[in-house]
Amino acid sequence: MTTLTYTNLNGVNVEQLVGTIQAIQKDPSLARFHFRADTQWLSGGHSRSRIQDFYGAGQEDTSREKPFTLEGDEPPVLLGSNAGPNAVEVVLHALASCLSVGFIYNAAAQGIRVDELEFKLEGDLDLRAFLGLSDQVRPGYEALRVSYRVKSDVPREQLEALCDYVQKTSPVLDIIRNPVPVTIDMVD
Amino acid sequence: MTTLTYTNLNGVNVEQLVGTIQAIQKDPSLARFHFRADTQWLSGGHSRSRIQDFYGAGQEDTSREKPFTLEGDEPPVLLGSNAGPNAVEVVLHALASCLSVGFIYNAAAQGIRVDELEFKLEGDLDLRAFLGLSDQVRPGYEALRVSYRVKSDVPREQLEALCDYVQKTSPVLDIIRNPVPVTIDMVD
């Protein structure tokens, strides 16, 4: 009889992680995910997104009983009312959230215990393209800087190697660093 | 004496919008913004971002009395506990929020009244790159689809022209469609 020991490292169920990897190795179609959001404009700069269902691991996911609700708005200096963070600020959160998951899951897979992990992000944006005042500057971030601080008892070199690996496999970092094809269509 | 009439269209103060554009035309340095986020890992896939201050229009913004708090997590099938939407779902919200602002502000500037505006977004992602199981697929979205529905009394052609213009000037769409340089550094 084999006794399986439940192993939780960094809050990650390592056995489930290994099981997920093995299941996808056997059936790569389980790796296909479709994520979704529905967004409604409310007034001025204010909109609200609902995020709930998605397809993945071969089926529709029903684990969320109700949708997550995310507010988007602009600050007064950009004609909004601060009902939520603005869209480019939300990109910073998405990137940090993604790097955090990648760092922690891969640390758990490698047996590295992480005690603390924090990110600071800053992005530079010139508003002239958005306002139609220049076609010499791009509308989006010209540059984005991430600094992270990690507390762990393994050598710094091991943490830096882990971070390098995370950078190669991070979905949101890839979305930001590399082109993603986007189609936009009006429907009735 | 000139009497200025306060004009509000789609919830946008059109006079402030025109004033902002004129101020930046006179002093382009006012268009430089630096947006920021601080993110803390909590446990497993769960992290929390705080978004509050930024620099823009020539000064530090102090309009937000307290930070916006955004949760990030994974669903159980991806080893999380659904404490928040995951990072690539948040990207969908960021894009819709950005397109919404662009559509509504530019509509207001053109005198187009918008009654309703909704977006549906879907992104396709193959998890194998994130899990280190393939270097043949990319970590991020392979494709992203946006459909939008707009209710307005102007002809459809005018709305489609507006949408084309919004696509050229949307910060988040640019960030997703085109490469952004990102630096990531460990600090003590």
C-alpha cells in the first residue's frame, strides 16, 4: 500500500500541482483554457466588469457561485470620479498577480519555502496619443519597471534563477512584452 | 463677458476635456504620467494589490483618500481558492475598461450621445507553457476577441469609425497588441 502524504508548501498543494502536470502530459487538450469577461459602461469613465465562468481542463468551470465585480474609472484629473483604478493601473495589478502565482507555484514545485514576496510596479505613459495630440508617442506604456523583494532561506542566486524561469513562463508578462492578436467587432 | 456653458455628454465634462487638451498642447510635459501598484503575496495563488498615488499633469495626484484594493487568485482547478479573478482574466477587464473610456470620451468630444455600451471578451490560453510542458506554445493569450454592442442614435458607420479611432489610441490595446519593455529586478 502506498501512503500519499499531503504536502502544502507556500499554500500550494504540491501533490495537486504534480497531478495537474501529469494529467496534461497525458492529455494536452486539458491545457486549453478560454477566459471571459463581460463589461458594461456606466457613465463617463466608469465601467464594471463581471468575471465568472471559463472553460478549462476539458470542461466549463462552475466553481464560482457568483461573479467577481471589477470597477474601472479615471481620476478627476482624467475626467473621472475615482470609482475604481484606471485601465493601465489594472494592467500593473494583473502583471504582479501573475508573477506572484508563477513565483510561488514554481518555488513550491522546487521545494523552496517563501516567507514573503512583494512587488512594486511603475509604468510610464504619455497621454498625448490617447488625446490625439501626437502620433510620435505610443498610446500605451513606454516602459514598465518591476522590483520585487523576497524573503526565503535559500541563496539569492537560487531565487534569481527562479525569477528568470518565471519571466519565461508568465502569461501576463508575455502578453505585455510580446504582441497578442486582438479582434474587435461590433455586434447588434 | 463670456458665459461658459457647462456641457455634460455621456457623463463627460466636455469643457474640462477640451481644457485638458488645450493645456497639454501648450505644455506637452503635462501629458507625462507614472502609474504605480504595490502588490503583496498572501498565500498560494492569492495576492493583493494597492493602487493609490500616481504622478501626472505635472504633480503627484492626491485625489484618492485611500487605496483601491485588488485581489488576485486562481480557481481551484488551477490550485487556488477563488479569492479573486486570475491575472489573465484581469487583463480582459483592463482592456474593456480602456476601450470604454476611449469610446465614451471620444464620443463626447464628437458630440455623439451614447445610451448603452457593452463589451464581451474572450481569450485563448494554452497552459502548457506556464507549466513548463512545452516551448512550442506561448505563455500568454494566443488570441483575444472583443465584441461590443452600442446603443446610440447616430448611424452605425459613424460608430464604427469612432471604434476604429479608439483602437488606434487605446493605451491597453496598444500594450496588448504591441511589445512593451519591462524590467524586473530583485531588491533587498
